[in-house]
Amino acid sequence: MKITKDSIGQMALDEFVTAVAGIYDRKDKARSIWDIWLHTVHHAASIGEEARKYKPGRNLYKEIADFSMWLFTFAGKIRSPMGIRARRETIEASTIRTEVAFSDLIWNKYPRVCPVCFGRRADESIDVSDTRLTEPCDCLLYSVETRDPERTRSHIDKLRLYATTQREANKPKSVDAWLEMFQKIFEANLRHLSLTSIAFHLLEEVGEVSDAMVRMYTYTEPMFQADEVTWHKIGLENEIADVCSWLFTLVNHLQVIPDIVKEYEIFLYGEEVSKKEEIKLSRIIWGRYGNDQLESFYCPHCKAPEKCACPIVLVCDDDKLAKLKSYTTDVLT
């Protein structure tokens, strides 16, 4: 499939995710889930570093693109039936699974509405047909409340049911449409949150995905039963959705930072250009991993089209481990 900077934003999110992650799939087959997730965490931390230094420029865009690529790779890695082990995979890793498509995973938590607002409005008995239910997020007007687990699960059940009824008609059709959807949900928040605050929220959610991964194979004996296993799986999916929410919110926030467009243009074109482009996640990723001449994604390091050909050595078998140990011995002696 031919892709260019002009068509990239119109790709369906699931196709987009598969294409971006596919650049490195030959190497990633040998990587563990932990390996891929640690790369994701590393680039999330780099986003946090750029935000802390308040450097919303080319390095920040590069880290957003790299973070997205590893996040998408992780999403692809865990999409398979639970317990089906890949070669050399541990039993624990084989439990970190979801069979839900990436776009549905996000939609189940964010069906054009803030999930916290949805729960609050559901408690007020606002009917699902009432347009007030899906008005933009107004969490800033309310105090943060501690909800008991049963009430939280009740809200999640209602939200997922609502998402199911709205999926066919209202789920965004393209990656750019997803960005627009999150902009509309959290428009008020974008004016009040700082770049640093958003980056720290993103890091917080990345940490919660890490915890949810561990919970996929960790239970107390009384809780090791079918219902609780299902809730652990929903918990992982919801935390990944939260990461995506803050990723889209981060990109949307860049629109309101003065002079950021200049850095965006330099990132995309290598120089300032006269036209002012809207900042989009699809273009940020394309600016790092896309090539208009090749009309495809590519590896920016080896420049190989579609599939990376970098000479990466992963120590993932006995022969390479033996060689690594011999090199270590040589250094010590």
C-alpha cells in the first residue's frame, strides 16, 4: 500500500499501528514483551525529560514518534489469545494478552466522552440518549473523589456497554479523526494544563500499564477466579487506553504553545516553511518513519524501505549468550 504525507492521516488507526510497528517486526519477533515495553518506557521518560527542560522542539517530536512506534509494537505483541506462548516466551509473559483490536481498546474507554465525566453523569441518571452525557470533559469543575471498587466497576460496565452501542456509528475512522475526537473531549483541559503536567500524566499512565501487566499473572488465592481474571484484563486494556489518551492530548496541547509550529516545520522539512501546518500525530510519526519518495514507512537509521535491515544483535539464544559471556570474560581478564 502506497502512503504519503498527504494520505497518512486518513489511514484507519489499526492499519496505521500495524504499518508503523511492521518496520521492525523481523527483529521484534525475537524480543520479549518486557524488552518492547522497556523501550516504550524509555521514550516516555525522554518525553518527560524534554518537557521538564521545556524544549518543545525537534527532539520532543522525535521522542513522540519513537514512543508511539514502541507503543504500537507493544499493542501488536500482546494481541493474541492468553496462554499461547511464543518461542522462548515465559508463562508469565504469555498471560499479558488481549484479543481486542487497538482502536476498540481505546474506544471501550473513550467513546467520545471522558470516562470520569461519564460515571458522574450516569450517577445523575442522565440517559444515554441525552446529549449532556457526551459533553466535553468538565472534570476541572469538580473535586477529585475516591471511588469504591464496586462503584468503579459499575461505571466501567455501563461505559463499555455504551461504547458497544455507539461503535459502528461514532468510532473515528482515521488516525487524524482520533486526534480530533480527543481534542473535543478535553478541549477545556488543554487551556489549563502545562506541557510538563501532561508529560507527567503520560508517565503516570505508563507506570500504571506496567502495574497492570504484573497483575495479569499475580493474584491472591481468593481472587484467582474467572471474574477477577476478566477484570485484570479489562484493567490492562483501560490503562493502555489512558496512555493513548494522554499521547493524543500531548499532541493537541502543542497547538497552543507559541512558536511551536516553527519547530514542527523544521522537524518535518528540515527548515521553516511559509505555510502553517496543524500539528498531528500522524505527521509527527511520518516525519520520523515515513518517506514520500519510497511512499512507505522506513527505518530512519538504515534507510531500508518497509523492513529494517539494521545489523542488530539480540542475545536471545544459547549461542549468542555463550559468545556474550566469552566477551565478558575477556574484558575481566
